[in-house]
Amino acid sequence: MESIKLKNSLIYYYGSPSGYLKDSTANIDTLFQCEELTNWCKEKKFEPCFSDGIFEALARKEDVSQFMKNEETLKNVRIWQLKADSDFSMRFISFDEFKEKFGEPSKDNFEVVFDGSLPTNNLDAIYEICNINHPDGYKGHSLSMSDVVELYDESGSEFHYVDQFGFREVDFEAQEQTQAFDMKM
């Protein structure tokens, strides 16, 4: 049995899905970072690139096309957490409870604790990154219920409330304040 196989652009290491091939880059989960795979990449003239989260996605048989997209298609990520002076009872609660007690989440109560790029736009992977291995520049607590993940690019933003189970897309844009002037002469 060969220890490393390439089949349909997927790299298998001792039978385990460990990475994928895109152009001339072998994108491999850091779990499999070893001399044997690095040497195999060099022999095949592939540039090895080790990243977290690839094995889990492949093992769950997720659509790996999310990984095979060009890097340029990744959106930037902002993590919003409640301000220190916000009502403490807003923290760590489900979206439904938040909405029932306080209405829709508003940017006014939150602050950005991270603004940058991550190697994925998968919300579950972002949750894992922001809990296990905070990226450089991350200034908040581990991602938890009541936090908001913003994915954005030049075309706009989408906001996702970290809920009890998964995420809930929310309209988080600051409400524009309009004033009606009643001018009397």
C-alpha cells in the first residue's frame, strides 16, 4: 500500500483524507504536517501549504470546493462582542432570548475585537479558530453566544449572531437616525 495517494485532487495519507490539490499547491491539514508529506510534495513539484480545518471538513465529506476557491474570494472577518459597559444580562444568551428582552442586536452595544482575514469563511471553522487558537490581533474573549461574526468585502457585509446551536443571520447595520423638522413661520 502506498502511504500517499492523489485521487480526484484529494490527497490521502495512509488512507485518511489529509488535503487537496489546487493549481500547483498541496493544501494539507497541519495534523498531517510531516517530512514524508513534505518530501512527496517536492517530488511531485507541489508547493506544500499546511492549514487547520481541512481534515475535519474532508472527514465530514463536506464540499471541498470552499477550500478550492481562490484566496481572493475569501471575505474579511470582524468579530463583534458586547462592550464592557453594556447590560451584563445581554451576554451569553440565545438570539431568541436577546431579541425578546432587548430587541434586535444593535452595533451600538458592540465593539470590534478582531478585524482581519482568516483562511475560511465557514462559520463553524471561524468559531473553532476564535476559540482554540485566537488569530493575531484578536482582543476579545473566546467566541461565545451573543457575539456577532461579520463577513465582509467590497460588495457589503453579512452578520451572524452566535446562537445556542449554530448561527443566526441578523440585520446588524446601525439604524439610521432620522429627525423630522417641523418648521413653522
